[in-house]
Amino acid sequence: MRTRALLTLAAVAASTLLVPLPAQAAARVTVANDQGSTAIDPEYATRISVRGAGFQSIKGGHGGVYVFFGTVSGTWRPSKGGQVGADYRYVPDSEAKNNQGFQRFVAFPGSDTAGAANGGTIAADGTWSTSMTVPGATFRTVDRAGKVVTVDCRKVTCGVITIGAHGVKNARNETFTPVSFSSLDRQAPPTDAAAEPQTAADDPSTDDKASTRAKAADAAAAVDTSTAVVGRVLSFTGSGFTPGEQVVATLDDGRAAVGPLAAGASGEIAGVLQLPAGTTAGTHVLRLTGAASGAAPTVNFPIAADTAAIADEADGLPTWVPFAFVAVATLALLSAVSFAAMRVRSLRRRHRTTDRPHGTAPTGEAAHAL
């Protein structure tokens, strides 16, 4: 009976172990542009909405999830030893709450860092949503050696990356969602024909307007990335403008500007722009606007931190050190002089005592001391 009971218990235990546990849904991300599709425009910046589900939500936990746009390779996950700049690369941006929109921070509910979140919070059921900007099919970033490199998403697979925020490695919240690139139709909808009494064939300026639009589309902007350093002067060039027209260069929608600059005989311009104080390292946007053609090409580029200034600040001595050294030296000198004076006075007293004839009564201070 006892043996049979033990066998029965063993069978029940085995059947319990064989019952599958409920599977936890893996973290997943969906992407959509402002037209409802998943495509990204290769030439122009595209605003996308990003939604997550199945993520781990830790109430009151430190950090949350970073949302990047970039590319990955090999064992890229930070929880598996992946390193930024080598195993995964993304569009750089500042960590400030009001950054350029290329990066988002989604915080845990009640996190001590929730005040810095610009992508909302992860709900208790593991869902979240935010929006971000993709600059196009190419972007510049920095590799592990600190060298600026260009990533071309037409040659490598790019997409939305999520990892643990603030250095916290969380394998459950690491995802990569690839996206595709195709030109998006951003033309305005056609107007009512009845409201246009004059047809294109009847309008003699149609050809000129078409030519101007075509030329505006050909305009381009470029920056010298070697000068894109915090605290320095940025040099830039532009092409495709109408010869002689006035062009204005604007950084980050008004943070700084220069102009008007007159386009040359071939429609080219060149200029410099002082990067203002407070400019942060990360991705920024330079826009060139032509007054006559209406051309407004933009370029996204990374501004690097001034490593020389950082090194000087780290290696240099504080300004109070020389004054402290002088003060210590002065105190030491005064102490030495005082000690020497006391030593001379002691020797003089000793010489007075030893020089007095034997049996002579002491006088002066010696007599008073007796």
C-alpha cells in the first residue's frame, strides 16, 4: 500500500511538472509614418509613431527604455555584451528632454528619472507609445574610436532600437524593428478645377514656375564636420540656388543664424556660423533658405564635444592652488624666522650666564629671576 501511494504521488508530481506554464509575450514594436504606412522617406525627415507592447514595466524602477533609430549587427544586445559604436549605431541626439526628436526616453512609472522622459511612461501592462524623427536614409554617428562615420540605410538594415535606459541592461526590453525606405508623396492635394479659370497651357508663367520648383528641389546644403565642435565656428556650403539671390542659414530653427549671403554665379554659397554657447553635443539641423527660389535644403549633422577643452579642464589645476601655495610658503617662512629669533635669544642668555665670573652675584634679569 505504501509503495502504491508513493508511486501515485510521483505520477501526480510528474504530471504537474509537464503542464506548460503560461508564456509571457515578448517585447515587440510597431512603426507607422504620418501617412499610415511603415515606409521611411530616404531623402527627407520622416515623423513616425512608435508603439511598444510586452515590455517589462517596473513601478518605481530606475530608468526605463531608450528608443533609438539606427542599425545593429551580430550580438548587439547590451545584455549580451553589445557595445554602442561597434555592435549598434544610432542617430545621435542630446539626452535633454527637448532634444531634436531623434531619440526618446520612455520611463518606468514612478521612476526617479521620470521628469526627464520625453516619450511618456511604460504602462503596467507593458505598453507605451511615442513619436520620433528619422532624418532620412543616411546619418552620421561616432564609432568606438571617436571617428565620425556615415551609416547608409540603403546598404545596411536600419530600424527602431530599444534598450534599457540610464545604463541599466534589461534583456526583456531590448528589441530591433527593421523599417523600409521609399519616397513618400508629400504633394498638396489638387485644388478644385472650377476655382482655376486659367489652365496651365494658358498661363505663360507655368514653365518658369516649374523651372523654379525643379531648381529648388536641386538645392543642397553641406557642412564641414571637422568644424562641427561645441564652442567653435561651423563652416558650411550650399548649391543649386538662383545666381545672385539672398540665402539665410539657420541652425535648429532659430538657435543661431547668419545672412543674407549672396549666391554666386553658379548658385553656390559658402559661410561660417558661430555655434552659440549652450550648444549640446548631438545631432543638429542646418537649413539654407533662398529668398527668390524658395529653396530650403537641410542637412542633419553631429556636433561633437570639445575634447581639448574637456582635457584642459580635467588636467588643469584649480585657480586657487597658486594662492594656496604662496600662503603656505609665507607661513613657513614666518615660522622659520620666529624660530630663529627665539634660538638667538636663548643663546644670548646662555652666554651671559657662562661668561659671569665665579662667585659673582647675578645682576639684571638673572638677579630678578633668583
